[in-house]
Amino acid sequence: MSKTFWLYSHNLTNTGAPLVLAAIARELAAAGWRAHLRLLSWGGLHDRRHSQLQHALAAEGIAVDVLDAEQLPPKPEQGDRVLLNSLALPEAVLRQALDWRDQGFIDRLDWYAHEGDPWVWLPDPAWSERLRQALQRELLQLRVPSRQTRQIYAEWLDCSAPALAVQWPRLLLPEPTASGCAPSDAVLRLQLTGMAGCGQKGHLWLLRWIEAALAQQPQGTPGMRDVQLQFIGLECGAYAAFSRELCRRAGALLGPRFSWQEHGSREEALAAMAQADFAVSCSLSETFSLVAAEAMALAKPLLRNRTGGWHEQLQPGLTGFDLGEPGPELQEQQVELLQRLRDPRRTSTVAIQAMGQRAKQQARTFEQVRYSSWLLQETAP
């Protein structure tokens, strides 16, 4: 066992990549590494103000230190190893870790790249060259969350070495899992979970999709389900102008058939997600979409476009329906799909429930993920 296992995070907020790193730290601790773990975050003042996650890890006996962006990490000892979690770490920190591996100061270097656009985070062409050489020499183990994301990295790096591989995020659900409601012939309940941000999650596209379907067959059309929509996890406050505009448009379109829930606890979000018939994933880009996997675990089939993770999550017609390639334009077949789902004669409640059960079964694959199968396996010296 190495002397110290260093885990590097760009911050320690209760979101995305930091939560994955926390799960990794806890799994390694349970495997006997607790006294050997040292988690470093470059979140600086932000982490010091928002300290819930770091305090939780520290209370579990996992050593955590918060650094400022300009600080370099402590020098490792011979036999130590490093895990980089995200491309968003300071570039000087990334270079330092690669230098240590080149010079033999650390025994192993792993990198979990959660981002789907590596050229944005590492724009200097020298980065792709250096990473390609490190992968080919097996001085670096690089993992990405999905098959589609791996293809993106392989093209960027012009490299398909075995050291560049897929590592799914582990799906962890609190117990007990929220109970849901059964589908009906009267209403089609859709939900989209995620902060609105700058529009990257596709909220506006979803409203335009529903609007196009209702223009053909309005709410209250005999023999058709009404569309009900909930946005879960929206931002609030003076800065959240886009969220307010989304709610205004959705309310004007759907009236009382629209509701929204502000960004809150994960348990609250899961409870709301469980009340839908389908989970919609229509982002402009994703690397895996853990929230889609959470919906599957709640026995909710997906309405999903082809962003990262769709190969692993979507079996068209079995665990959900394919919305095609991401993009701003509506396609005729997309509108036809929504009309088919609204029609109980074409998509029965029994069929929706069966799809939900298949989605739940597929989600068990993500619940069984173990990071130790990657991080604790033997590699070339």
C-alpha cells in the first residue's frame, strides 16, 4: 500500500465532480485506505464559506485541506500516488502532477475527466501532446464517464490507448427510495431536473416541443392525455432571471399543469422526480447525466437525446425513447413521439410501467459500479 493517496479536487461543493470524488474517498476509506488518504481542494474562499461536504468527510476521518488557486500541493514522498478529479484544477497543479510521474516521485497517476470539452479547459495544443505520450507510455490512467465522451477524448488526443477508458459514475441513492405514482390515461407527467443556467439543460427546447404538440392537439382533446410538466431544481433569487422567464413561459403554456421546485436537497428532488411518468434529458451536452440514471432507478423511463451516457442508459422502446441528436431545432418525428405518448391507445399505462421497470433494472448496473476496480487494480510500473 502506498504511503499517501492524494485526491485533488477543484472545489468541494455538493455538486457533480466533487460528489463523485467524495464517493471515491469513502469507498477507498472502506477498503482500508482511510489513514492514507489526503484530499486537497483548490476551492479557496468559496470552499471555506460553503464547507458542508469537507466537514462531512473530515468527520468520517478523511483528511481534507483547502488551498487557494495559486498554491501548489505539498511534494509527495516516494511511493505516493495522485488522483486528479476534473480538468478544472489549476494548470500548474496538473503540470506538477505529470512532472512528478515523469520523474518517478509518485508511483501512479490517475485522472477522472468529467468534462466533455477538454480543448476548452486545456486549450494549449501542448496539452494533448503531453497527455497522449503519458497514456501511450502508461504513465497516466485517464477515465471519462461514458462511451461517447471517450470517443471525444480519443479524437482530441489522437489516441485510443487502453489507458484511456470509461468509468461510469456510481449511482448512490438514499434509503428509502422515494415512492412514485402510477401513470394514467388522463395526464402525461413529464419532469426535467437541473438548474437552468444559461440554457444548457434544454428547458426552452422542452417548452417548444410541448407547444408544438399542443398546437396540433390542445389540452382537453378527447382521447388524449393532457401534458403536465415540472421543472425541478431551478435557481431562485435576484440573479435567477432566466429561471423566472422559463416559469413564466411554462405557466402561460400549461397553466395549472405546470409546477416547479427550487434547487434544494437531493432527497426533495428525488421525491419530486418520482411523481413523473417520464424523465426528460434534452441537454445541449452531457458526459453521463447522473440525474437521468437516478430517474431510471426510480422506475421512470427516459425521453433522452444523444448526449454522453445515452449508449449506456437508453434502449429505445425498452427503457425510454430516443430524442435524437441535441440541437435547437424541432424535428417532426419528435413531435409525433410526444403525440404518441399522449395517446393511451398507442402508449398504454401498462407499457409505461413496463418501461419503467426495465429502466430500473438497467440502473442497477450503475449502482453496482465500484471505483476500486479501477483505482486499486494493478498497472504497469
